[in-house]
Amino acid sequence: MPAKIVVGVQWGDEGKGKIIDILASRADVVVRSQGGNNAGHTVESNGETYKLHLVPSGILYPNTTCLIGCGVVIDPQDILREIDGLIQRGIDCNNLKIDPRAHVIMPWHRKLDGLSEAALGGKQIGTTGRGIGPCYMDKAERSGIRMYDLVHESIFREKAAAVGALKNKIITQIYGGEALDVDTIIEEYVGYAKRLAPYLADVSVLTYEAVKQDKEILFEGAQGTLLDLDVGTYPYVTSSHPLSAGCCIGSGVGPTVIDEVIGVAKAYTTRVGAGPFPTELFDEMGDMIRNRGNEFGTTTGRPRRTGWFDAVILRHAVRANGLTALAINKFDTLSGIETLKVCVAYKKPDGTIFTEYPCDIQELEDCTPVYEEVPGFSGDLSKCKTYDELPQECKDYIAYLEKVCGCPIKMVGVGPSRDQNLER
């Protein structure tokens, strides 16, 4: 029963795509369990770069079954665009399956996403505008349209007409926006349904059967722990559960099937969108890390906010996910920096020090980071082929991070390619 979960342990964009790609090459089944096309994995394989948003990374391997679970929200237009792009590049997508219980992102979700963000003024969440939040809202309200509904035309037409009419009232009467043409939308989505119908299958059953057959299973998460709806920096979070527990819920299998939980981080910290970020750098160092690390969003292209490594966040992620190991990327980005800083605690304005992540962002916004300084390292790490080839100062930094995070580091990233990941 060799099943692994890979989760992000910061604010997303930690380089999960590379780690997932490495592990997917060894897996029989890869399952995507939550989020939507607001997430993105950049994978470099055989000298080519693939930017995946909904399709699991295992799609690059012809013998790997790729499953999109019931916890994912699907934009039909976007996933078809992604499938078509992969097929044009010679990638076979016949082993891709989508759970019928996954919810469908409709045009009114995208419209409402933009209108609600604009209405927040200076307190915007910083969403990608792709309709993910409003789609999950309908799911929780029990008014959502699922993939099952989409591929059964009579059901879809009835539901879409009713929901579309209601959404138009909200768009026009609450936000003062322009109404959508629901009839045209229905016809467009009926066309998508015909193309997507062959991909539908019960992901819960397929995953459980793979477990019983002792197949190698990889559950891939999107976003990161600090964007979790419950334990993240609410309200500056996503609308699903990027935690390891979310992988079980969003794929329809229980936690007893899981053997390992691998958390992916960077050797520093980044964030896209609004919200508190205690170790954020606003100086030349922050700009240098951003440019060296190519810190621009896979999905949006937005520049990422950058900062020093935050061990308080990592300890929170170790606990919340039940991590068994860490994979930390982009040590090469930090090469040549004489002194590295690591946040080990937060300090309140009254001088109180605390080492655990606060429950509310009001506390977090008032805090300043408490740093420990660690000697840096130099040299071209990207040429290292084994862990032993790393400079001793880099190994010392890794050992230090293990100590302050309370979790072993099993993978060390020294470049974007999959062969630039050093396993211990």
C-alpha cells in the first residue's frame, strides 16, 4: 500500500510540480484532489517545459493513470484547452479520468469572482479571478452543477437555466454588472460536455482498487498549507483544503491508505496575493531573490512577494499535515549570500515572543519576525549531482532547517530540472 501525499507547506508556488513529477514517474496512479485552474505546476521533462493547471503531472508518463477527484472544481473550457495542448505535443490523455462529482466552474462564477473582488476595494483577497471561490460557494450552498449534471443534457439544461437566472439577479441587482446570456452559455457547455463525457469515472473506486492491488499511488495537492480555508491566513486563503487531509476528502478514500506525507517548501518564502507575510523583504535582497528564483506565478504571471525562510510556518505545516519528510527547493537561488536569516519566532508590539503560528491574522499583522542568522554558502549548486557534492556550508544550513522545523529533509532542490533534485 505505497501511497504518498505531496503538499505545499508555505503559501503555494513552492515548486511542487518538480517533486510531483519525480514521484509521478515512479507511480502507477496520480490523483489531484482539490483546487481548480487557479493552481499551476511547472514541470520540466526531457528538455521541455509543461505548465499544468488541472491535469495531474503523471500525464507525462504513458503507463500512469491520472485521476481528478471530486474535490476539484473544473472549468470545462480550460481543461479541454489543456488536454488539446498536451495531445498536440504528443502526450496521450486516454488515461485521464475525472470524477462525476467534481463541480463545474460556470461563466457566472468568473464574473462574480471579479465583481466581488472589485467591491472589496482596498481589502481585496487577491484571487486569480477564475471563479474558483464562487464555485466552491455554490458547492457548499448545495446549488452547484457537477460533472455528472454537465454530461446529462436534460439535467444540465434545467439546472443551468435556474442557477443562471439567479446569478444574473445577483450580478445586476447587487453588483450593478451586465447580465450574462444564459441560453448561449448552456449551448456552449453542452458542446464541452460531449467532449468530456468519455473522461468521467468514479475516482474513489479507481483509487481504492489501486490501493487493494498494492499499486504506487501519488496524491498531489495544489496551493499551500497557509492558504487552507481552515488553518491558513483566513480570509486571505483559497476556497478548499490544500492539507494532506484534503487529499483524502477530495479523492474519496480514507487516511489509513496513506504511508507518507511529503511537504514541499522553498529555501526562502514567497507569496502571491494579499495578506500578512512576516518575513517579506522590500529591499534589494527581495528583488534579487525574486529575479534569481524567477518568482512569477505559473497561472497569472504575477510577481511573487519574497522573504526569508519562516520556520514558524513550517512547524505549523508539519503539525497540520502530519509530515513525514520535507522536500526543499531553490537552495541554488541563495548561493552567494553571505548571511542567511531564518525566522524562528514572532514578536508582539508589547514584547511578547511566541513560536507557534497565531490563529488570527490580526495578531500576525502586528508581529515582527525574530531572526536567527546562519552562515551562507557559495558555488554553483546547480552542477551538484549528489547530496555529498554540496558545499559543507549548504549542508550545515540544511541541518539547521531540519532542527528548527522538526522534520527531516529528504529532497534538496538545486535547479528547476528533475535531475537537479538531490535525494538523501
